[in-house]
Amino acid sequence: MELTRDLLLILHFIGLASLLGGFLVQMKPAVKVINPAMFHGVLTQLVTGLALVGLAEARDVDVDHTKVGIKLAITLAIAIVVFVCRKRESVTIPVWGVIGALTVINIAVAVLWR
């Protein structure tokens, strides 16, 4: 079980790196897009996050459901924006900025909420 948790956590971090990296590589270009890294990163985050919570529940670990609910809501918001806008040739800077801001907020909730 511990190995499974560790592998899921590694995949969760890879999803985070993909989502945030896909956002950050577009800092310079004027035209912003939803790139495949952002799309696959948010899906990886969503699936592995749910699996990590399910595994914790199965192991009878104390889970902060409020924190998990907030993180899930933020991730779903990112996923919806990414999914809706991924086929567009470009997205507005505010839409692109919302994806980045929500990603950073989700990181902050994960790290700072104890």
C-alpha cells in the first residue's frame, strides 16, 4: 500500500509539473493557448488526487475532507476551463491567468493548510 501511495504521489507531482510548466512556457508569447501539457497535467492531477484520497480512506488515515473538497473544487474549475478552451486557437490573457492563479492557489492550499 505504501508503494502504491508513493507512486500515486509521484504521478500527482508530475501532473502538477505538467500543468504549471505548460502555463509557464507561455509567459513570453503574446498568443496564449491551452497546450497538451496543461490538459494532460490537470487530468493527471484530478485522477491521482482522487486515487490518493481513496487510498488514504482505505487505509483508515484521517483525511481533512474540507481541504480535499476545496482542492477538488479548484482542480475541477481548472479542468473545466482547460477542457472548454483547449480546442481554441488562442485564449485571452485573463483566461490563461485564471488557470495559472488557480494552480498556484491549489499548491498553496496543499502546502500551507495543515
